[in-house]
Amino acid sequence: MTFFTMIDRVLGFGFKVFLSRELGAINMGIYQVALSVFFVLLTFTTSGTPLVVSKFTAIFSKKGDKNSEHAMVMAALIVGIIVSIIICGIFFFFQVQIAGLFAAKESMNLILLLLPAVIFSGIYASFRGNLWGNGKYATVSIIELIEQVVRIGSCILLILLGFNQLRMTAISLSIAFGVTALCCVAAYCKNKGKFRSPSGQFKPLLHNAVPVTLIRASNTVVNSLIAITVPFLLTVSGLSTAESLAVFGASVGMAMPLLFLPLTAVGSLAYVLIPTLSAAHASGDKVTVKKQVEQATLFALVVSSIFVPVFFALGNPIGLFVYNNADAGRFLRLSAFLLIPMSAESIVSSMMNSLDLEKKSFINYMIGSVIMFIIMFASWRNFRIELLVVGLGISWTISTTLDVIDIKKRTGIEVKIFLIPLFKCILLIVPTIFLISWLSNILGALHIFWQIAIPAVIGVSLYCTAGLLLGIVDKSLFFKRGKKRENGQIKTGVNKIRGKRKERFKDKQPIV
């Protein structure tokens, strides 16, 4: 799944670069506003369904109860279709009133073109959840990759045929979701899935899906409010509508996707962390819980902090090289340090989910978000895009701090487990920034690609080397430990741990 996710992210990022060059900053801002609202609709339609269906699918499969498994899929399908139709109906019949919330009315037109994708998502969510529950991870990953390829291919084709670039970008997404729905139905049928009566499965589905959906929707809602608030505050502060959308498109639409690229590895770790940490906590294994938390925190901070010097020192040339936009590079430089609180919030919130603290995590996130909006509105008529960076940094820092306090209360883990890795990483960031900046200035006569590539490679290499030599970074975070032969058997990873546990308890129980 990590492999396919990386391919999907790379394709998506390349497509984002293509769109930014084709659409320009203003149209990119308009599209970003519409896309943010679309993600809110998508979250309310499908966020909790795949997770709940996958959980019940695994339970029913273990019991051999195929009838209940297929009934749960049908219940989720009916709920998904009904919810998506209601949401689409609201936006269609009240489009005039809703359009007044946006800085540009074209954003509303794009949302209308994205509504079919909402309905298609309500269809495929139930089938995708069933595939997850049956362990068909490769199938799900391939379908998601097909979705990305269809979206990119159809968009480029429609643009080359001379249709409106901005609207074809939205239509291509609906086309891709339609293909995804067909692929999920076909995969479900190939996996011997049946269309059964959903009787008796609506109540457990809604009981489990509604809380998960509300929790996950909070992040999407906040992002959509940012997409509406930032252009509005920029306009109130003196910029024209076109200028405010251009600034928003260059910052959030272009620079932020670059910031999220390093978090792919952190997201994969969070995906793996939830079941392992949950199992350790449920069994009362405090040693494993502490080890998981400590290593996960260090890994997330190291991965993110490696890119902080690169984005801070080379933000301006990266913006020009990738997007041909100086504003995108400037915002990337300003927001480089957001990688640390962003990655910390991501991994710590996953820990909260593992420890059955989802509601507390939701409350903590909302507290941080409210403070962010207070900071932005406090600069009424004097708002600048830099304040968005300040607000996001403070928001993620506050929510992460509150999460850490709750984790300490639940597990008894000391706060220093989180603080020590943070100080270690900051210790390496500062000198690496100076090194990369110095190299970039020296190589100013070269092509812009080499001005970026050479300092970045040298800076990251020295960062990692210094971290290993000083003991700040443990290589076991990224690489397997060397193999060790014991009693004619090779032990690595989990086998080593099992061997140690056997030795620890050999006086109490026989080894089979």
C-alpha cells in the first residue's frame, strides 16, 4: 500500500504542477476553493463507511457469516447513495445562496460539476470497505492508481481538445470517480460478493460510522473554512478579488502540496501504528507502548525535519523551478517550519486513535483550530498570508500539546519522550540551513535545477551523517538490524523479540 501510495502521490503532485502552469494562480485559487468544499462533501459521504464496513467484514468473515457480510455492504451502499443524493440536492437547489459565500462565483460552477463524483463516492465506499476487510489491499491500491491515471488522462485530453481548462479539471475528477465505482463493483463481484437484503445492518452501521465521520470531517471542514476565510480577509485588507485568489492559489494551492510530500512516510507509519499500539495497550504491555510511542515520534520528527532546511533555504528557487511562481516559493520558505508541528500532530493524533481517545483528539483539534481563526480575524483589515502560517503553526502546536497531555494521562508516559526528539532535530536543522544557503549562493551561476539539487543532496546527506555520528538519529528507525544467528536459526525483527520473551519466561512456561 505504501508503494502504490507513493506512486499515486507522485502522479498527483506532477498533475498539480501541470494544472498550476495551465490554469495560473487566479484560476488555481478558484479551483482550490471548490476542491476544499468538495472534500467536505466527500468526507460526510464516505469517511466512516469504508472503515466500519471493513471492520464488520473482518468479523463476519472470521465467523463464516457471508450473508451478514454482504448485507452490511448493501446497507452501506444504500446509506451512501441516500446521503450523497441529499447533499447534492442541497447544493443544486441552493446554489445561488451558497455561491454568495465565495470570492468568485465560478467556484460554485465547479462544485456543481463535482457533484457526480460525490454520488459515485457514495457507491464505491461500501465495496471498497469490503475489499479492505477481506485483505484485498493490492486490489484497492490498484483501483486508486487507476483513478489517478484516469483523472490525469481525461483532464489532459479534454484540455487538448480545446474545452474550458478550469471546468474540464472538475469534470475529469467526476469521470475518474465513476470509473472507480465501476472497478470497485467489479472487484466485489469477482471476490464472490453477493447482493443481499440489508435487513438488520443499518443500526450497527450508523452507530459506528457517524462518530468516525464527524471526527474525520472536522479537519476537512476547517480546511474549507480556510479556503473561504483567507481570500475574504485578503480582500477586506485591500487586495482585489483577483489578487486575493492569486495569493491564495500560490500559497495553499501550490506550496502546501510540496509540504505534504514528506508526510507520505509519516502517514504510512501512522497506518501501521494504530493496530500495533492498540494491541499493546489492550494487553497492558506498557514497555511496548512506550517503545512504539518513542520510536514513532522520533521517526516522524526526523523525516519532517530533514526537509525543513531544504524548503527554508531553497524555497524561492523551488517555487520558480516547479511552478514558475515566485509567490509560491516565498510561501514555501515561510511555511517550511510547519513541517514539524504538522508531522507531530499527524502521528500523535494516530496515537490518540489507537488509545481510544478519538473524542478527546477531536476536541483538542477544534481548540487549536478556533485559536487559529481568532488569530487571523484579529488582523482585520491588516491580514497578510504570513498570518496563515502563524495561525497553522500555533493551531497544530496547541492540539498536539493537548494530545500529548492526554496520552500521558492514559499511559503514564513521560512528556520528555516527545520533547527530547524535538530538541535533537532542531539541533541539526539550524546548521543545515546555513550550509544549504551558502552552497546555493555559491552555485548561483548554474542552472536553477543544479542550484536546488546539489545543495539539497549535500545538506540532507550531512544532516543524516551528523545525526548518526552524534547518536541523534538511530539507524534502526529506517533500516533493519543486522541478522544474528542463535542455535542455528537466524533471528531478526519480531523473531528477536519473541526469542527474548521466551528467555524471559522460560522458567514459567515450556517453549513449544
